[in-house]
Amino acid sequence: MNWEAVGAIGEVLGAVGVIATLAYLSVQVRQNTRAIRGSTLNAVTQYQQFELRWSADNSSEMRKAIHTPDEMSEDDIWKVSEMLTAFFVARQNEYSQYNDGLLTDEDWRSREGIIRVTLSIAWVRHWWRTFPKETFNSGFVERVEKILGDVDSDFAETMRELEEGFPEPE
């Protein structure tokens, strides 16, 4: 056997090795991406649970914002405003995660639904319109403005219906 044949066999084996390595790396990248997405969704869910607890702690202030905003004290306004700031910062984070491919379309649509419901509160719409937009990145502000344009329900009315009870099924 001559050296040219040995060299050719070595090149073929090297090419097979490169292909095998690329296939292995491709599998690893996919598994890593799934793990990162799962971790991201878990972190988002945990924060939303925290938000729910925080909103429960501020429920009287939030109920005033929904039903009797004219009766809100300065402290009520401060608490609800802080809660909304944290809420929108969290949604901006989720929007960034979505844009980076770490949240699925379905996951982001559910977050948009949460934004839509929140913006259906008249006081929240006023808060959003007057809050400094420099607090958020421009892409997120544009997205919220689009959602705001699609808001077609009144949360206060929905809450009144819930408080009165559900209608009997027909």
C-alpha cells in the first residue's frame, strides 16, 4: 500500500469523524435548547405565582382601582403603580424571552392575554398612558400599544358579573 492510499483513507476517516461530531453537537444543542426553554418557562411561572401573591396582598387597593378609582388615596395609587410597574417589567422580560426563542408562540400569546386583561381596567389604561415609556424598551412599548388598541372589554364590568355569580347553564 502506498502513502497516497493511506492519506486518502485518513482523509475519509477524518471527514466521517467531523460528520459524527457535528451530528452529536446538533443533538446536544437541541437538548440544551429544550432545557433552557423549560427553565425559562419555570422561572416565568414562579414569578407569576409571586405576582399573584403580591396582588392578593394589595387586593383592596386594586379593587379600588377597578371599581372606585376616585376614592384611591396616595398610598393606594403608589401601591398599585408599583405593582403595575413590576407587572409590566415582568411582561417585558417575557417578551424578550419570546423574541430570543425561549418562550413559544403559545406561551407568549397567553402573556399577551394577561396584558390585555390588565389593560381592560380603565385606571390601568390611564396609568400606562401617563407612565414614562423610557422605563421599557421600545419594542415592548409598541407591542403593548398594539394590545391596548385591541382591548375591547371592561374589567370592572367583568368583575361585577363574577361577584354577582355565574348565570345558570341553560
